Amino acid sequence: MKVQRISPATVARLPIYLQGLETLANAGEERASSEKLAEATGIGAPRIRRDLSYLGAFGTPGVGYDVRQLFQVIARCIGLAREWPVALVGYGSLGSALTAYAGFAERNFRIVAIFDKSPKRIGLRVGNLEVRPPEELPAAVKELGIDIAILATAANSAQEWANLLVRSGVTSLLNLARTVITVPEGVAVRHIDLTTEIQMLSFHETMKRTTADSSDRPGPNGKSACHGNGETL
Amino acid sequence: MKVQRISPATVARLPIYLQGLETLANAGEERASSEKLAEATGIGAPRIRRDLSYLGAFGTPGVGYDVRQLFQVIARCIGLAREWPVALVGYGSLGSALTAYAGFAERNFRIVAIFDKSPKRIGLRVGNLEVRPPEELPAAVKELGIDIAILATAANSAQEWANLLVRSGVTSLLNLARTVITVPEGVAVRHIDLTTEIQMLSFHETMKRTTADSSDRPGPNGKSACHGNGETL
DNA sequence: TAGATTGTTAATCGATTAACAATC
DNA sequence: TAGATTGTTAATCGATTAACAATC
């Protein structure tokens, strides 16, 4: 049996399909065509059919997909059938907000250990957990079977924490710190930087104005410093 | 003069270059080759040269780029020369964490108004701001010159808030809510969903195991439900 | 059966990488 | 000048869209 590769672009869409299917299920729909799924997710219908075909064939020509079954298939594929113990590293403003974030729990991700290096935060009680020092991380990762960690530290200590996590056996990192971190082959990192995202928006705003009033000034070398149109996002 | 289009993929990298240049500047570097920038950012050197060429030619063959000058050029291009007033919508756990988030201020984004529809939150003081009801949003957007808003509400009210924001004249949305929102042409939306990101990681973990122990079971139709390899992220 | 919709193939599009002439 | 590194062209790669035969 040939193992078919699922592209990262497709993987990124699977959770979106789950959400769309949930919406449809809540609306009482039992079957959905790729066209209906397209409406619910904003993704093109042919793209959806192709993505789903990677998971094996589940649709019925002339009828569509079984909403509940498709949800199960995708959920199983992503690994949501089981519960994932997650470590939260960094208990600053962002980190503490995440302990109250409902989205993780809804998809079976549970924060089972919290770490911080600040003496002010170590020992704080959070629900039935307690903020722990870095020294306890390796043992906790092993004991609790943690594979996934969320990095919500300051930029300057993120790499250090990442090294500790990887040494301890964690193989997936959700990096919310404002810095690029490097990890060994085989470790997955997703980097989310709110500042990067909001800068893409200010770029959009800036372009809109520049193209609208044509006030693009020449740059230091006599060439215009920034071109573009308003439709880039 | 031909206006050249800057691709979304390139735009997404500009803030990363800024960060890399900041790191290099802090390390005392005054000049940087594309190769050095590649090390600092994790992006390939040819890609970097090509991206920068879109902004106009700033490097010196045989020498490299002037760190400070390149920073200025990119910052100006993104629009960071000015200050951006931002509206924060939704003052739950995530929203309140964002008011304390330093990254925005470092790039000249200022939260100048906070909105929530819960009577429990309306009126709360946050620094020198106060959480305001939806009714006050249109006037505030106009008075404060707000073009960019951050949506940090629950999924079920996100679209409603988005409609109100767009009607009031906001043209860029950073959507942190767990739902797809639709907006009219000309309005930019960036959607960040932490749950989506963490599911990409559990997919990675699941694939690693599936390919490692070859326990991929056939799905409902007799075909395997989920293929892939461990190197997709 | 007729109508609808899938799964997949072929065509298009865009983004990345490699290679190198131009230039300091 | 010789060495280094840019900016850009050509080659590769991957992802999206369009079209349609297969199928319920």
C-alpha cells in the first residue's frame, strides 16, 4: 500500500473543515456537498474534494458527504480521538490567558503542567496546577507523557526553553514568542507572531493609501521604496 | 513608473526581516549579507535577495546590506513610521492579555479603544481606557481614526462585531475568534486560530506514530483513513 | 432513468530554488 | 585587480483551479 503524502497546505485546512462540519451539524445538516462545505469554510469546492480524497474516499457521488462521519474521519486523522497532554511554558499575560482558553479543551488538548523561571510566578496555583520551575520540566515531560508544548515566554528566553523541551523529549512546539527558534530535525514548530500579523494589516493600509493618492516617494537610491497594490491580503 | 506587485508571501516575511535586522543591530552588526540574514531568520538567502529587490535595490554587491538603512526601508514600507490606533473588541481572557502585550507597542500599534457587549465588562478601567459598549463603536472609530481592529470575542458573536466594525469604516481585521468571518471586498482579514495550529502539531505527532509502527488501519470504505509522513511541518 | 456530485486528471498559476552575469 | 555578493533570469517545484468521466 502506497503511503500518500499529505501536503502541509492540506493539513492546515483539516481543522478548518472540522469547524465547518461542526457548524453544519449544529444547523441540523446530516449531509453536505463540497459546495456547502465551501460556503461554510471559505475554501473552494474543488480544493475541498481533493483534500478529502487524500484521506480516502468518503463522499457519495450525487449525494455528498455524511457530516458526522466526515468529522470523525478528519478528527481521527488529526489525532483528536485521544487526549493530548500539553505543557505551557511562560506564565506571563499571554500564558495565563491560555489557561482560560476554551478552544484547546474543545479539541482534547489539556494543559497538564505550567513552567516559568520567575521566582515571582513559581508556586502560583492555577486551577489544580501549580507553576513549576525549569528544573522540574524533564521529569514532568516523562511522567505526564507530554509531546506538545506551548512557548509563551519572552523572546530572549524562548530558545533556551525550546532546547530544554527538546532535550526532555518534546517533539512539537507551538511558539508564541516573538523570535525565530531553531530545533533539530524531526521536531515540529508552528510559529505564531501577533505582531507579524498586525504588520501585514498595516502594510495593507499603507498600500491602499499609497496607490490611492500616488504619493509614493523615491527611496534612498532614487527608486521607489515600496510598491504594491491594495489587494495583496 | 511600473507599480510592481508584492506577493502576500513576501509581505508575510517583511516583519521577519525586521526582527532579524533588529537582532543583528543589537549584536553590533552594521552590514549584513543575504547569507547572514538567512541565518538570523531561517529564510533562504536567494529568497531574501529577491524579496528585498521588490522594495527597490538597497544592497551593495560584494558588501551586503546596511542593517540600519534596510530596517528603515522595510519599516517605512510596512507603515511603521506612523503610529496606528487599534480597536480591541472582546475583553475576555485573550483580549485582556493583549492589552498587556508589549509586541504591539514596540511596532507602534496602540490600543486606543476597547469594546465588549457584556454588561459585566463594560465600564471596567484598563490603564487609562475604559471598556465601552458596541453602541459607541462607530463614533469612536471615526474620532480616533481607527483603521485596524483586533477581534478577540467568542466565535458566535465575531461575525456580528465584524459587520459593525466594517460599517463603521474599519478596513483591517485581526481575527482571533474561532470562526471564519466574511467581509466585503477591500477589507483585509488575518485569521489566527491557536486551536488550528495546535491541531497541526497533533497531526504531526499522529503521523510520526502511524508511519513508525505501521498501524494505519483501514477506514470505513476499506481504504486507509489517513496517510502521510512525519516531515510535513 | 435523469440529476447531482464525487474523485481525479489536465491546465494554470504562483512561489521557491539554483545559477550567474553585473557590480562594487 | 581579485573576491565577494548583489539583483535577476531560468528551472523547478508545489499548490490551486477547471473540467469531466465515473458513479450513486
